[in-house]
Amino acid sequence: MFKGPKLSTLKRSTSAVAVASAIAIGFSGLAIAQVAKGDTFTGNLAAGDEQLQSGEYQDSYTFTANAGDQITVDLTSTQFDPYLILIPPVGDQMDNDDWEGSLSHSRIETTASSSGTYEVLVTSFAPGETGRYTLEYDAGAGYGGGYDGGAGQGATGTLAPGDQTLTTGEYSDRYEFTAGPGEAVSIDLTSNDFDPYLIVQTPDGEQLDNDDYQGSLSRSHIDATAANGGTYMVQVTSFAPGETGAYSLSFNGSGGGYGGGQPGYGGGNSSGSTGSLSSGDEQLQSGEFLDRYTLNASAGENIIVDLTSQQFDPYIILVTPNGEQIENDDWEGSLSHSRVETVASQGGAYEVIVTSFAPGETGSYALSMESGGSGGFSGGGYAGSFSGMSETGTLARGDETLEGGEFFDVYPFTGSAGQRLSIEMSSTEFDTWVGLVGPEGIIDANDDAPNMGTNSRLDVSLPTSGEYSVIATSFAPGETGRYNLNVSAGGGSSRPVTNSNNASELYVGASVNGQLTTSDRRGQYGEYEDTYSFQAQAGQNVRVTMESGPIDTYLRLTGPGGVSLENDDYNGSLDQSVIEFRAPSSGRYTITATSYAEGETGSYTLSVTDGTGNSQLIPNNGGGYGGDSTEIYGIFVGISDYPSFYNDLPYTAQDAVLAHDAVRDFGGMNASNAILLTDEEATEANLRQAFQTLSARMDDDDTFVFFFSGHGNRVDIRGPAETADLDGMDETIELYDNPMTDTQFDALLDSMPVERALIILDSCYSGGFAKDVISSPGRMGLFSSEEDVVSLVASKFEAGGYLAHFFRAALETGEADINGDSQLDAIELSQYLRTSYLLEHQSKRQLESFDSLDDIDVTYQHLVVDRSGVSPYEVFFELR
């Protein structure tokens, strides 16, 4: 059984209730065991146990602790996925699932905030799981028994008035410890009283910082390796000025670099170096700077390439002698570490490409390369090149089923970090759905690949070495029939190593006739590609147009400042693609002219002009709203505290308040022109009344802003089919008392007498509103995810969603005003949000496992910007 995403980490799906929300009910009548310090219990979750509201069996234990005690609770099981909950005498409960990625281990470490009785709930991740478990409890005065100046120890302390203060107002404590040359050290800081921030200065003089490790607001963590041994300076502080409270600090040294125990190499090649990515380096086609190295290896030898940087997000590419690319980003989840482990498929020179995750990143790095030995890697690593598989199978009654009722088959294999795979599943008897699950959960899934009818295809780069499973199933429950499954290794790379300087040179105002042919380079999904580049100045408006009769055109554009844009089917046309943007930085921009489908060939015309189609670039000088009397009106809705039948959401009511304040303080809206509805105020009746109130006051030259942060859902359309919703689904925003569909919301907007409306929805499935709502002229939509994808809570920003955070930042920081004219137009706003999303989300997907096909939604969150109803240079805000 494959299990679903941990709903406590998701944001807005009302179709399931998170475990965290279920805990809010009372637990009267439970059999509770009393535990003491150092106790270890073995127990059993069984069908007769008490159940949480969401269906998981649970056992309960209690213990007493004094304020300031360090509490550690460990739960392990090999028979179910354990889930641990700790309820203090005062304050919010704490939960943990999959400690450090383990599906058999949950753990809570905390400092007792008050004296009294604590309750421990032992339960499972999914409803109905049963089996034996072990529970361990300990409490004392600190992790590791106090700090004595060496790695492997720890300390407890308190930030308080009277401590040293940073220049920005945060209290701080200082520590020192020593480590040997090349020793890998880990420094861990936790607090439940404040948002901890960790600063470390290495013996080499490098300063490292971390806040919100792996998204946790109560933990900061740094891994480091110093070339020279010596004294590390550790500074414990807080994210915000004036925060106080207790914390725990631990120091650990591995004595052997990253991984602490990789196999020896017995006389093979080994080298290490430091380098720097800088603005003058060679670039990938997508805009990332790169350095090149060479490593020699014999067939069958182990290869390890390790890349670390504290100044940018490192990305490593290994190119084999036959041209296959193996890639890695964020080794074991670390944003400062990338690593490739593989076995040389043939002897010769292997090229190592050091680059960054995002275009334009620069900074120093450390690289180590080793080859030698044989026999693969220990500990579940990759032990040989997976060459693919071809299977014929049958979905039939009696097969295992997902929770939604779909039959499925599983095909396991061992893969290598960075290895490229193409997975295709086809059937003439049912609608296929194929998924890939790895050591850390879901990698990706697909239904109905482009131009493949109801057949499915995945093109993936494996994130880690280890055991993988291909899941062959159907789109709908109960479908049966024969299918073919083909998995081929060595597919197209997600980052072709191509020097952008090889691109054909264009200039703004130029037009070129080109042709996609079978001799052109192929993209990730088999499309033929031509590449062009041109120079633009910061603040210039640029329009790139590709037109063709024989091919369905597709355009991509990358450049300095993190620009990454793409377009297919401009205004619904299959033979035209258009990208309009304002250059955030001066420099070279790269265009990829390609097709939507694999293997299309034919002639096309490509042109690069200014934003109005002229041959000279004309900077945008605004244009205003057409008169001094124009005003901004807004309705801002946010719901955190839902009725009991919904799970509550963190920060979403606050999102609405902060968005309201940002538009008022920085966007030119008068306070009297706004209506704010939060929590129980955000009913359907109150929202309809708000529309009616503002409609009576607005003129046709005013601007209307609607903001929503809260739950979203998808429901079957009631009544006749709608041409805008060919999938048969309506999307909703979930108000406090009732859902409102996209069709109902469109009718509300129709009642507003304005020519210009900006709709911002930070909720699950919100992209589906684009089809109904943005079809009318004068409307621009910003949606946090596509119509079949959930949205995540932006905990690292203490925001209910990423769109809410970045929209507010666009106004407050002024960074979205690319040309500096103190106006924020449609293209500036969309470009700023797209770039912010790209840097935050691209390839940073949470890898979860799943129970049903619906759970695939979480694997990829895309910002949806639809401004087809407005000019790209339509001004929405006069910045203050």
C-alpha cells in the first residue's frame, strides 16, 4: 500500500482532514499509561484501540516534566508508518512523522515550556494501520550533557535581555569548539520559544548562516567542512529583534567528510579543488554560470563527485564518455550540497560540470572527485547501470488497489542519482496512469502525456541512488486490461550542457526565418530546438514572437536576473507563441524556438521587437489609469479558523490583513475603499454584500482588487456541461460557511462596473478560476497553483501561501518596479511573481509517497498568471 502526502504540510485540500486537525477533539475515556524518565515501552496498535477522528488507531501515555527540561520522545515500528503527537499541559501540540526521512521512525525533541503532565499519542500516518511499536522517553537538563568545547557535545541556554545584541537588535550567545582538518561537523540549534537563527564562522574564516532548516520555524542547522582544523565560532541568535527564550545547541563531528563512511577507492583517482562561479564564466543555455573539470575512470569503477557551496545552490552534472548526463541537486535535501555516485559504464574521460540551480547565481564552492574500486556503493547505493525494462502486464480484479479503487502493478529497480529515465505506459483498453516512487517518496506521475492520447509518459532525473518502483495503474477506479510498460535509461537531460554563445545572434527589431529539422538538437521531451540570443538593457520592454503553419509553436526565454519565461498557444492560437517581458537586468537573453509536441518539423518565423511592435525599444513611461480621478477598491478575504468540519490553516487570515495593508500603504488605495473579511466574517452573504457595497461606489475607470487566502476545492459540475470546464469540474474558494464556485464568482465580478480588475487567489486548485473568470476583458488573474494541484503553506515566510507572500513583497519592497517609474504594471507584476516562484519552487518538490492518485497533486506547484484580458503595460498600482 502506498500512502498519501502528510496533510499537515499541505494547505487547502478540503477533501481530506489532516491528522493535525483531528487531534483537536477530546480524548476522554482513553486508557493512559504513565511513563517515567528513561522508560522504554513496546506496544501494539490494533483494531480494537481508540481511534482518531480521521480513522487512525492510537495509544496514549503520560509523563511529568519540569519547565526547562529537555524532552525526547522516540517512536519506532517496522510494521506501520509511526506518527507521534506530544500534548503539553499548556500550549499547542507538537507532531512528527518520518524523522530525518525514515518511514519507520518518528521523534520529538523539545524544551518543556511549563511544568505538569504531558500526553504522548502513538498513532499511524494512515488510517487503519496496525502493528507493534517501541516508545522511548527521556527528560533531562540538555542534549549531550553540556558543552565542553569539543565536537559531539551540546549546550542549553537562554536568550534574554542583557545578552550581547547584534546591530540589528537580536540578542545573541557565543560558543566555540574545535575540529580537525577535513572533519565534517554538524551544528544544530532548536527552540520552541523563538525562531532560532544560527551563525558559524569556520577556522578558514568563512561565515555560514541558517534559518528555518527544512522549513522548520524552531530549528536551524549547518553542516560544514573546514580544510584546516581549528576553532569554530558559533553564534546563537533569533530571526527577529528582541526575541527571547530557551534553546538547545548540539555539535557533532563525523571525522570523515560528508557521508561519514563512503567506501575506499583503493588506488583510484582522487582530486579536490575550490573555485568560484562568476559573471564572466561560460553559461548553460538556460543562463547558469558553469566551470568544467575532467575525471578519468575505468569501466566498472566507482565514481563520486561531491560539490558544496554556502553562497549559492550548487548543481552538479557528470557527462559520460558517450554523452549521457547524470545530474544532482540538493543531495539528501541540503540546499548547499550536490553529489553524484555512479559506476563507470565505460573507460575514458568523464566531464564534471559545476553550476547552480538558478540562472545568474555566483559564489565560491568546494569540489571533490574520486574514481576507483568496484562493486558499487554500500548502504543501498547504486551498484550498476540500470539499462531499462520492457514489460507487458494486465490490470485485473484481484490486483492490489489504491485507496481510490484503482488496480495497480509495481515494477522495482535500482537507480543512480542523476540518472535520466523515460517511462512510457500505453494501453488500448483503459486510460493509463504511471507513477515513480523512490527512496524518499513520490518522484512524479503522469496521465495523458501530450500527443499520446490516454497513454502516459514520464521523463525524470533520479534525485538519489537507491531502490525505485514504477507504479502502473489506471486513471479511473476499477479499470482493467492489458498494457505495455517501457522504461529506457539515458533520456534527454533536464539541463543540456550547451554554451549559450553557440546560439544564433539576433538584435531587437530583427526577424528571422527558421526551420525545425531532424538534425536539430532535441529537448527534454524529444522536441527539436533552435537557439537564439540577443542583448537587452535593464527596463526595456521586449516582445518575442514565433509563428508557424506546420508546427504547434512553443517559446522559452531565459536571461540575467533569474528570468525564465515560456509560452504556448498565445491567445489560444496553435500557430503562434509570444513572450512579452521587461528586462530586469542588462545582458544577454536566450530564446529557444521549439514545438509543443515531440518530433514536429517545419518552417517558422521568429521576431524580437519592443513591446509595441516597433523596431526600436521604447521604455515604458507609465500611462496611468487615464485620469486623476481613478481609485483603487479592494476586498480582502482570509480564513484560518474554519468550522470544525474543515481543517484550520496557519497564517491565511493574516495574509488578507497584510495584503490589505500593503495595497493601502504602498499601492495607492484609500483605507475607506477596502473591505476586510477574516475567519467567521468571511461568509457568503458578507462577501456578496461587500461586492454590492463597492459596486455602488465605483466608476468604470477605477481598479478593483480581490484577494483570497484559504481553502480551495474541486467539485463535479452540477447541471449541464460548461464550455469553459471541459474536465467536468468546478473549482471553489471555501468561504467560512459555503463554497463559492468559479462560475458563481464570475457572476459577482460581472456586477462590478470597472474596466480593470486584479484577482489574487492563494488556494488549492485556484488555477481553474482562469477559465471562467479571466475570460472577460480587463481582468488579470494571479493563482497560486494549477487547476489540479494543491497549494502549500509558506511556513518559512510565516505566510499562508507563497503567492500571498510574494504579492505583498512586490508592493512593499518595490523590487517589482523594474524600470523605476514608481508604477507597477501587469508585466512587471507577473514577471516578478514568476521569477520569485521559480527561485523558490523549481525542482524543490516535496517527495512524498501516496495512497491514491489524488495525492499526486502535491508534487508540483506552478504559479498561474493569466493577463490575457489586459495590456501587458496596464498600470495597476502607483507605488508610494
